[in-house]
Amino acid sequence: MIRLIRLRAAPNDIAKGMALGLFIGMTPTFGFQMPLALAFALLLKENKIAALVGVWVTNPLTAPVIYGLEYEIGRALMGMSRPDIQVFFNYDSFTELGSEIMVPLCLGSLVFGLVVSAVGYAVTLRMVPLAKQWRVPRWPRRRIFPPKKS
């Protein structure tokens, strides 16, 4: 975060990188989000550090809530009922259950990601100039005493 505050980029560039990272953070690509954010930031020539910081919104503590909301949004948009979880698992029931969960999750992540990235862009655009005025001290360093003179 300190590195993000100390970036010497324009607030718009930092906000676009943050929005990209937030959008990728909302996708159901848990575990691949950091490499995806870095690749898209390089491809789109956006701020890499801001994109990587934006991905941190999805972590092991927030992922169940985010993915649950995305699934419910996608399920509601598609007019689907909740899937019945079967006791007996075979390949056919597993693929059917996968499509009943992944399709609404992907649709919900697209909608949720667009909203979150738009809000994140606006907030970051306004917060970067304020954050640049903060005086963030450097980490304290150990002082190494000079050797004694004889």
C-alpha cells in the first residue's frame, strides 16, 4: 500500500490500474488472479502495482462472501432456482451441477466486477491526491555503530 501511495503516476493511471485489478479480483479465477492482473496490466499498459493491489480484495476471508454474492446475482438474473445437491455423485450429475453453478457465477462476476471496478475507479481517483499528501515514514532501520577507534 505504501508503494501504491508513493507511485509517481497520474491519479487517472493509478485508478485505471486499480479498476482492472478489482475487476479481475471479482472473477472466479481464485489462485490465478495475480498473474492475470499482471498480464492484463502489461497488455493494456495500465499501472501494474495498482492492478495487483486491486486483486487483493479477494482473499481467503472475502472470497466466500464475494463468490456467494456473485452466484446469487447471476442466478437471479438468469431466473434459476437453487440447484438440488444429489447424494449420489457420478460424472453426469457432477457436470450438471457444475453448469448450474459456474454459469450463474460467471454472469454474476461479470456484473459484480463491472460495478465494483467502476466504484473502485471513482474512489481511487479521488483518494490518490489525498493519499499523496500523507507523510508516510520509512521503516526504521537499525543503526550500525561504527567500530571503536583504538
